Amino acid sequence: MTMPISIRPLIAIVLAGAAGLVMAHGNVTPQPVNTGNLPSLGDEVRIENPFREGNELSEYYSEAVKVGESAYAGNCASCHGIRAMSGGLTPDLRELTEWDDEYFITRVRNGTDRGMPSWKKSLDQNAMWAIRTYVESLPKPE
């Protein structure tokens, strides 16, 4: 197939831009998270969000949402979108209702083989559960 010469540079630019987006996924410099007044959850990994309304530490729900919003903005938004509204390269986190808490914490701690980094050395579980609480507080897409 022969293409006019003027289209070739355009295609090369588009392909290079797409490759850059794919290579950038997961290339995030971890930002520190101030977990504020949230109680320390310790080192043993929990498999259920303690800050969710109705759970063990639900009195910290509002604080967890606030901490989670800041933590998400600094560590997750560059790949998963502002307010968890994905641009298409990553899952829309507001729609992942089938992900239970254990799946979430395992995925965030260990990362994926498709570009998401492991966060277990950068974020404690207070920050991870605060992020989960924040994402769950967002309105679901219509």
C-alpha cells in the first residue's frame, strides 16, 4: 500500500505520541501522604477498608475522604484521571465495583505487570485505604 508522502510524517507523529503515552503509564514519582488524624493501622495488611461507613473506624470516614483526595491527586490522578475519571488508558476507578477490598489492597500494594507500580514501599495502608474511601465517595458515572 502506498501512502502520499505528506501523510507519512503525520502517522509517525501519532505513533510516537501514542508510544509516549503507553511508556509514561506507571512512571509516577511517589508523593508523600500526610494521613492527618487517621489512626495508625499498623503493619499487618487489612483486607477490608476500615474507614468505610459502617466499618470499624467509620468515625474517621470524612477525614479518610479528605486524606484520600489529596493522596489520590498526588499519586494516582496522573494515570487514573482527575476525580478518578479515566481518559481511557486505565480503568475508570469509579466503575470498579466488582473489585473487593482484598483485590484492591493487593493490586495497589503489588502493582501490575501492565504498568501500575507497586506502592507498598511508598504508601502505608492508611493512605491506600484513604484513597479507596475517597474513590468510593465519588459519584458513579452516568
